Amino acid sequence: MTNVLVDDKKIFEDVKSYIHQIAPDKEKIVKLYSGKLKLFEHYGVERQLKACLWSDVSLRGGGYLIIEHTEALHVIDVNSGNKSNREENQETTALS
């Protein structure tokens, strides 16, 4: 591990103090981040988390599901994808 970045002054002091107690030689790896962007934005962590939690599920036949979680319910939207123009009507498309 090269550095431990902390973007809050109080937490920075707490972490530095703790590291000093358990591994004094590693205290210098704790750094206070002071960039203009939020720490997670600067390093793309939010983007990576969103990619990991992506709610699309591809189906073998070309369709896909979009799964959304809300406080009140879970929604599953079924999309026909590239099959929407191949069948004669909506019911046939859904069965495909």
C-alpha cells in the first residue's frame, strides 16, 4: 500500500494517531487529501461502484432486463431489445 488518503481533517488526525500506535513506521503513508473534487470523484471510485452495481441483465434472445430497487418495491422492466421488429405483434414478441 502506497498511501491512505483521507479527506476529513478530524478523521485524518484519528487515523494518523492510530497508525502511530500500531505501526509508527507506516505513519507517513497517511495523507490529507485537499483536491478540488471530492476524493471518490477524483479517483473515479463512484463511477466504478456504479459499474459494479449496474442493473441491466442481457438475455440470450437479445432482450434485456432492467432491475431497479426502490424503498417500496423492486421493479423489473423486460425489454425486447433487437427482437421488437421481428415478430408480428407484441404478445408474440413477449413470448419470444
